[in-house]
Amino acid sequence: MVVSVQFHGVHRTITRVNEIELSLSSNARVTDLIAQVKAAYPDLHLSPNDFQISINDRISTPEHPLGSNDTVAFLPHIGGG
């Protein structure tokens, strides 16, 4: 199956792309996707406490199963003041 991965904020700066498509096994979960993204972008730090996961515009968890044509976004925390 193929899923889209969107990068925002600092993640976009590190990857230098807005979006990629990845092929995954039919029983893949977000954790499998994260492993592939980390392999493709070793400078991208995806620690569980540093971002939220959105699947098809809904906040999700790393254990969530993925479906074909899902769109996954890594949403880095935003600070300000």
C-alpha cells in the first residue's frame, strides 16, 4: 500500500520537502512508517514526545494501523511567547 507523509515546521526544514509517498506492507502501523522515514531522513529526530501524529486530519497514535492512500502528518510542537 502507498501512504502520503506530510512534513511541517522544523521537519519540513530538515527534509526539504513538503510531502513524500512511501510503500508499506498491508498490515503496517504508524511505527513502521516512522522507521522508514527515519531511515530516509537520518537527521530528522522523531521522538514520540516531540510531535503529534495526524492520520487523515485526525490526531492518532503510533500504534494506529494504516490504510492505503492514508495521509500521515508529523506535527511538531510549536512554542512561542
